Amino acid sequence: MKASAVLLVRLSGAEMGRSLAAVLTPDNEGMPHGMLLSMTARGRALEFDVSSGSPSASISTVLALLRDITLFQEVWLLSRHRGGRVQRD
């Protein structure tokens, strides 16, 4: 059985998109046998395509990406505001 998932992330701007892509790229190399992960940057959007022989592997990969993206967002917001106070859009 093969399982595929697509995750589309829209960011607040192209600079944030480039930064997130740069942060995630090193982790997305050397995938386990039978798993494919691709990332495409389009301006302020990133699209992740995950394919695996196991549904649980595809889902856990998407969940790991979401955790990494959430952590990136927190660091990004904190680094842009004085005093470490975050204001979300």
C-alpha cells in the first residue's frame, strides 16, 4: 500500500518562505528507503509532497513537518520583536 500527503503552507511573506525553506532543507535529505519528500517554494507558499509505502510513515512525516514549522514560526516571531513579546497576525 502506498500513501501520499500534500501539505501547503502559506507564510506572511516571501522572505519568511525562503527562510523556512532554508531551515528545513538539510533535514529533508537522506530519507528512508521507499519514502519520497519534496518541497517546492512559490513566493510566500511552500508545498510539501510526502509519499511512502506506509500510511503511518506519511502521516508521521507530515506531523514532524508541522512541529518544525511551528517551532520556526515561534523563533521567527520572537526574533522580529523587541523584548521577546510575540504578537500574532
